[in-house]
Amino acid sequence: MRSFIALSAAVLLLASCAQTPAEEVVVYDYFGDSAAISTPVLTGSEVLKQLETSDSIWVTFQAPIQAVCQTKGCWMEVQLDSTTTALVRFKDYGFFVPMDASGEIATIGGAVKKQELSIEWLQEQARDANEPDSVVAAITKPEVRLTVMASGVALPQKEVVEGEAATEEAGHDHEGHDHE
């Protein structure tokens, strides 16, 4: 009986000392106006639902990034639901996102609306996405698309492998462009 009580006490002691796993905290990098990222944060489907009753809306929403301008990060495509994407551009051309952000979940604060995109814009977007000339030439008519004029974007910070940042910086050519 004494050993049962001692064993029970030991189990209780161990159980009380066990730590609950800490929740993972996501740290974000902000591009543009961080104050534009507000709550509530909607899903892409919720954005589409709100657009059923309004021509344009100002929202903060999260969506996976499908593509980013490979010239300088001046636009991105996000997936709102299984069939709908939106073109995200940045207010006053005032900020860009990293060109390697595809696949990340972006939190975006901005105005969403349907807009006709010109042939010239669509061709430029295809060139920025490194599409072949045949794809660019096949764009012959404007498209009505969902667009977002983002005032702010938040992306989860990427983990940097020790020494990786210094290596990237050392190999980065600063000639011909600014980092403002």
C-alpha cells in the first residue's frame, strides 16, 4: 500500500511539473502601412461573399500567394478560393514584396474591386512573371478581374539559417538600384 501511495505521489508530481507546449507565435514582416492591417482578418471566401453586395470593399484578409512579380515584387496574385484569384498591387507604387514570397500566406489590408485590366498591363504582367513570348503574344483582349489596391501587407518572417543573410548580402549587387 505504501508503494502504491508513493507511486501515485510520484506520478502526480511529474504530471504537475509537465509543461504545456507553448503556442507558436508568428512574427511578421510588414510592407507598406502596417496600420492598414486591422481586425477582423477575413478569409478569401469571406471577401468574395462581401463583394456579392458591394462593388468595392476595404478589408483585411489572408490568402496564399500564387505568384509575385519577378522583376521587382511590384504585384502578386493571391488565391481567394479554389477558383478565384485576385491581382494585388501596392498603393502609390510605394512598396514591394519579396520576389520569393510565393507559397506564403499574406495578410493584406486594402481596397478590393472588379476592374478591367488592359491588354498592355496583362502583357507586362506576363513578362514580369517570366512567361514565354508566345504566352505574352496570346494576350489579345482586356480582362475583368478582382484587384486589390493594398495599403499594407504582412508576411510571416522566414527563418534565416545562420550565415545565410551575410552570404546573400555579400553576393548582392547594389549597383543600379536603391534600397529605400
